[in-house]
Amino acid sequence: MSPKLTRRDFIRSSSLLGAVTTLGTAPAQSAEHPPGWRGTTRVETIATNCEMCFWRCGVLAEVAHGKVLKLEGNPSHPLTKGRLCAKGNAGPKLLYDPDRLKYPMLRVGERGEGKFKQVSWDQALDFLAGRLTEFKQKYGPESVAFFPHGVASAFFHTLMRAYGTHNIAEPAFAQCRGPREVGYALTFGQGLGSPEPVDLEESKLIVLIGTHIGENIFTSQVTAFADGLSRGAKLIVVDPRFSTAAAKADWWLPIRPGTDTALLLAWMHVLITEESYDKEYISRYAQGFPELAAHVKEFTPEWAETITELPAAKIRATARAMAAAKPAVALHPGRHTTWYGDDTQRARAMAILTALLGSWGQKGGIFLPTAIKTGEFRTPAFPAPKRERADGAGTRFPLASEEQGVTNGLVDATVSGKPYPIKAWIVYGQNVLESIPQRPHTLEAIRKLDLMVVVDVLPMEQTYYADLVLPEATYLERYDMPQIALSAKQPYIAIRQPSVEPLYESKPGWWITLQMAHRLGLEAYFPWKTPEEHLATLVQPLGVNIDTLLTRGAVAFPGRPYIAERLPEDGPLFPTQSGKIELYSPLLKQLGFDPLPRYAPVGEPPVGYFRLLYGRAPVHSFARSQNNAWLDALMDENVAWINEDAARDLRLAEGQQVVLENQDGAKSLPIRVSITKGIRRDCLYMVHGFGHESRRLKLAYHRGASDAGLMTRVKVDPIMGGTGMRVNFVKVVKL
Amino acid sequence: MARYAMVTDLRKCVGCQACTVACNSEWEVPTGFARTHVHATGVAGVFPDLVSSFYVAQCNHCDHPACTKACPTGATYQAENGIVHIDRNLCIGCGYCLEACPYGARYISPTIKKADKCDFCSPRLERGQEPACVLTCTAHAKFFGNLEDPKSEVFNMVYEQGARRLETPEVAIGPNVYYLGKKENVDLVLATFPPHRPRLLAPGEIWRGYLKPFILAAVGATFLGQAVAFFHQLKVGEEEFEK
């Protein structure tokens, strides 16, 4: 450091020289603050990606003396371009959370009591391998169910398939994106995937139905949304709540909950009767239009007004706005779409509307994925399970994804013992008591198990019920399966690599998997010894310099996101049975479901009750982040949004603590009331993920209330098994 | 010469607090404090014609800062590029500047017991990086640049698109953080978070007013003394050398 030159002097001199005025064009060098230094510390920068949620934004970790000093967005990441949300920025507080699981533990007390003894990794893994071998011999490998979530579980997924079970289900399907994926696949022949390929930044009109971008933060999606608006896109927001997005809307439609399909049908009615849909697109690409036109004939805006409580004139006006902006209408398909149990049909209605506007595969609408060829591993085929799936995917739920499975189907099977007993659960990267509704049902299932294993980073409530707890290293301490993102305008590969060594005795998932594979004699499924070797094989056909990938964190490839740019190698445009957009679905007809979506009432709250709605806050991820000190400082509890008129009738005061009690008598922890004009008076809203019951989460324990705990009722989608969760009603009980 | 300014586009801001955490992380701000923080206005209007907005608060690096006048030691000062700094060597943590700031942009750090606030990420600027909040902003709603450069984004936003300062007739000290948005939104922000009149301006000024002659005298005396000593040493030293 140059002595005697104070910061004050320096800033004066540097501004005099005009050095900082070139900001953004040429990096200015500074004696006091040179690149690669933080204060007086030399820092190393590691490019990796985030796992505070599953969007996986690019981050640069600044590391010195084996410690992560700061996480910053990675400007060279093709999708997120240096932007990083509050959660992503708070990553170091997960890494250094003092409450982390620190060593493998075996249960010594009763399930739920939380009494464990510390064991070594060898003891833990030998124990698990012994039990798995025993289950395989006694009950068959299908008796072991696996509940993964997220990319980190990819290696464990392979392990479980190699072991011989196909009873694998993650909440990303039946509690989240499932209905949407199935509804769009029925219509266009393919689902959407993640990140959602919605062309928000090029759109002339953005339509959000229950999607709360801005409170739900997926960084690049928020950027595209905001950039789209600032480029002049109009915005329609359909939400019973005045969300952050609604506050930016040109039209906010505070719809009566559960009536979205009626609105969608009325919009179609207007487009078709006024002949303002994209005729050329429909005649070229779609089949089933006459059936659709006949079907929606009776669904006038006046009909919809009586159901949705939205003025018919507003329904017409918004339909006309869509017609005027077509095909650059970004009708967002939503993400968490398991609402009322008829969700696949609602997703179908959204897909059909997208088709009428000609927006699928068009600029400003929904863009198309582009495949890239990654390296393959020479491994034996997985053993074919001898028995059907226990979760009902493909049978009880005919169109459920066999890749992602039906979590609640596995819970049901564990409770009932049908079609055969499930003896063990391995849970990885999710908290089954928060992610799957009907907690008493889940607990009943856990009681029936011979073995419950939890692999996690934090002592979530489910660890209390585990027989074996394996502490995983955080995303900043491990290598994971790289992200191969096809549903981006430019497909890309992005890596996760460790920034620091794992703390305590935690171990990366890939290490745990390899150790288990070795113990179970399944090494042939893992023909690599180190993560570097795994990555090298994977990227080999891409022609990517591996050092570039390790330095930059991500590499993008040319994409062909719009119909006009597609090449023969991209495959059929609409890989449905007919090769066309199926407005009318012969497949649904064949399976005994409505081939065209129709509105069905979802039931009203009883007198004195509100419909329970839930969503996200921008500073938290699911039920994962409430123990993070920086995020806790910004939001340490959730509140219950109640309409001001309803609050007056109930004589509630702002900030008053109440308990919420649902239709089945389930009670929440105390929660504060937030009185607002910004919600319809028939519903109550709270942010998901609070009210933790684990005492070991010292910041999050008993802060706020759990919406999941109030979901004792679900309505299951018969098409794909999704749990509709907005069918619960709560009343306010004063303390 | 540069005149640095920040513009927050309220049409884009979603209030996600990415800026808050990035800033806390960058500057090791103690948990529970902030150099920048996002506030919500709450909902105004009549259902269903409602309005609400976010307000991103931070140091405004005002043209006529109240804090520099209130600071009794001169620790708070304004550089020629408009950035208001705190010299930690001079700050005594008296908190007068907190009272003076109409925008509540400062806090006393419980770890170092001194005032702290946004300095537009000056060390990052020197490295050629954007301020941490601008880089991280998920909604691409924060813009930083030189108001005297007609080609800059902020110049365009302020002089072409009409980004506004949060000023009232009572408190108009030329903040250099601007807000772009629909009139109703910026009006709501200003009505909900109006700048307060600088408080305790007088004591600092009076104190410094009284002290100034003494400080000048002390500095003058030191200088004089040193000059005397210098010449004395010159003379004496030469004499001693000759001896």
C-alpha cells in the first residue's frame, strides 16, 4: 500500500485525472483498491453457480485464506449476467451457519425426539449399505423410496436406479410444475422446463395469472420482466392479491380465486367471436379449432363476470389488448401450478390461448429450446424393477412424469402398504414436512418406515424423524452435476465447483454417492473417480476448453429460439401425436378426461373462513432460507394479509398476533396480521416457509407460521397426481 | 469533472432487497444495519384502483449536504466529484450527521462506533467496477454514472426522461439520487418518506464556528513554530556544524 496517501487524497487525485469517469469502458487501476484485492487481502475468485434456489444464477466467490468473503454475480454468466438476488448474495451465511449439520448421526431416542449419537462416515455408510442390502433381499429394491430435489441429487438418483428402485419422486412435479408441464405437453407436444422460456424482454404484452414475479425472484426472469416493461410492454396481472407485479400492471384483475379457467375461456371466446386470433398460425399449425370454437361459444365475458367477479368490459378490453399485441404476448405459464386439482386443465386453457395468439415459438411469446450434445458415460442399463411404480405415475395418474414421480403417491403407498409396502425413505435436498402438504399424513407414513435417511445441510424438522442423518456440504463446498440449460435463448452449460473445503465433517453429494456405490457393488454406474473426470467426459463433445469453463463458470452456444430459425436437426416443431398443436386433445378424450378445458367450481369458504393463499417473498427460498442471518434480518417472520374491511369486521388491529385455524381444526403458530387494501376479502395470504418446528434452527424456530401445516386437505389432479393446495380455508382466532 | 448520480427506476424495481444484501456483504455492514435499504410505501387508493411503490433509500450525496455542515470534526466531507465520504480517522461517532441527514441514510456502526453510509462504492469505482447494488439489481432498475456526461444513462434519465429528486419545498438540498417512475408512484414515495428538516445542524455549526479560530490558531501556531524551529535549526545547526 502506498503510504501517506489517504483515501481522501486519492479520490481527489483520481477524479482529477478523470480515471473514474471512464467507468464501464476501461477498468481504472488504483493503487489503493486494485482488482483482486479486498482491502489489504488478496482474493481469489471462483466461478460457480448458486443454490439458494434452483435457478442457479452465476456467482463469483471471492475467497481468501480458505474463507468465502463475498459472493457476487458473475457478469460472464450467459443468463444472469452478474445479477444476483438477496438470497444469492446471502449465500455465505448458509455456508457459515452455526446450526449446520456437522457430522453423521444415528438416532438413539424415539422418532421425533431428536436424540442422536455422532458416528463416523464409515459407520454411517456401512450401516446404510447394510440396511439397503437387507431391504433388497427381504422386500425387493422397490421397497426403498427416494425423495430428491434439485440438481445436486443427480448422482444419488443414478445410485437409486442402479440399486433397483424406480420409486423416486420430487416435489418439483406434483407440488409445483407438474400440471403446467403436462398441460403444455398435451397441447404443443413438449413442456416448458426450467428456466421458463418466456420471452418477457421482447414482449409487447405480458400476462401473469397468479404468477408473482418480483416476489418470486428468479433473477434473470425478473430482469427480463422489468426490461420488458421499460421497453413498453403492457402488463395484465390476474391475482386476488395486489402483488408487486399487480402494482406495475396496466390491468389488474382481482379475480375470485379458483375461477381462472372461466376467465381463460371467456378470453378465447372474445378472440374467436371477434376473429382476432392468429388465423394463419392456427390454420397452419393447429388441429381441433372447430371443436374449440363450438366449445367456447357459450363462454361469454358476461358469463365469466358472474363467476370471476371481473367486469365483462374489462375481460373484453384485456382480450382485445392481447389480440392487438399478438403474437408478442408473453402469457406466463406459471411455475407453482398445483392449486385446485383441475390444474392440468387450467394449464391446457393457457396453452390453447397461447396458441390462439400465435405466440408459441414466436418473438415476445414462448421461445423454443435448443438441444446441445453432451458426453455420455458407458454404464450398464439400470435393472428393470419387477413391480409397478408405487406412486401411481403412469397408472393411477396416467400422465404423471415417470422421471419426476408423484411424491404424494409415494406417501399414500407408504401409509396404505399398497400396491406393496414401502420400508425406507431416503430424503435428499428437500424437507418433506414443508414441501408435501398434509403433514399428519406424511408423519403417519414416516411412522410406518423401517428406515428414514435424511441427507441435508441444515437440521430441518424432518431430521428429527430420521434414523440416519448425513450432513451434506453446501453448494459452495462441492462439485455438482453441471447445469445444462436448454430452455434459454442461448443454451448453456454452467458448472458448480467448490469455493472452499467442506466445513466440519460434511461431505459433497458426489462423494457420498461414490462411497455408497462402492459399498453396494454398483461402481459400474459411476465410471469416473473425480468430479474433474466427470466434467471432462460430459463436456467432451461440446468442444469447450475445460479451463475456460472452470474460469468463466458457464459457456453458451448458439440457440434457435424462434420457429423461423429452426433447423431439421431440431426435430418436429410440435411433437404431439398429430404433429400439430392439439387444441382439442384426442389423448385426454381417450383417457376419459375432457378433451377441451371447462370451468368447474372449486367450492367456497364457509362463513367466517378465508381461502388460504400462499406465495413467496423475495428474500426467502421455500422453507430453506429462514435460518440465514442476513435474510432473517430482512424478514424474520411472515404475516397474514387480511383485507381491511374483513379486518374491521373482525376488530383486528395492525400487527396483532392471531392464530389461524383451518377447516379441520389444524392450528398455526401465532402470526401477525397485516391489514391491507391489497387483497380480496374472501382470502388470506401468507408467505410460505415460516413457522419452523426444528429447535436446532436457532433463528427460524417458531418465527411466523407455516402455511404447509394448514394444508390438511388437498384436491388431487386425476390426470397427473398434483396436489391442489388452495382448497384449504382458515379462520382467525384471537389470542 | 464528474458529478456522480444514481437513478432508481421505480417502474422496474420489485423491492427484492438484492441491493441491500449485496451492499451489506460488500461493506461488512453489521447485521441489522444497512447502507441501502428498500422500503414499501404500503397500498394507497381505492380497491381495485390501487397504487404502491418501493423506495430505495441510501445516501443522496447532496449538492448542499447537511451532514458535512453538522460534522464537528470535518470527518464528513464532500469530494469534488460530489461523493460524500466519512474519514474514519476523524469520525468521533457523535451522531450529529445522523440527525442532520434528511434521508436517514446514516447509522452508527456498533462494531467501529463510527458513522457509516453509502459512498457510491468508491473503492469499486476505482477498480473500474459498478457499485455493488447496481451490478446485482435483479430488476435492472439501478443506474449509476456521471451527470456531466451527456452520453451517460443517468444524464438521459435525469434530463430527458425526467427522473426526480426526492425534495420538498422545505427540504431541497440537491440530492443526487433520482427516481424515475409514474408521477403517482414518485408522489407516493415522497409523501410516505418525505425528507425531514435537518436537525441539530446548529450545534455542529456553532461548535465548529467557535472552534474554527482556535483550530486555525493552533494550525497557524504549529506552522509558525515549525518555521521558527526550522530557521533556528538552520542557524544553530550550521553553528554546531562549524563548531
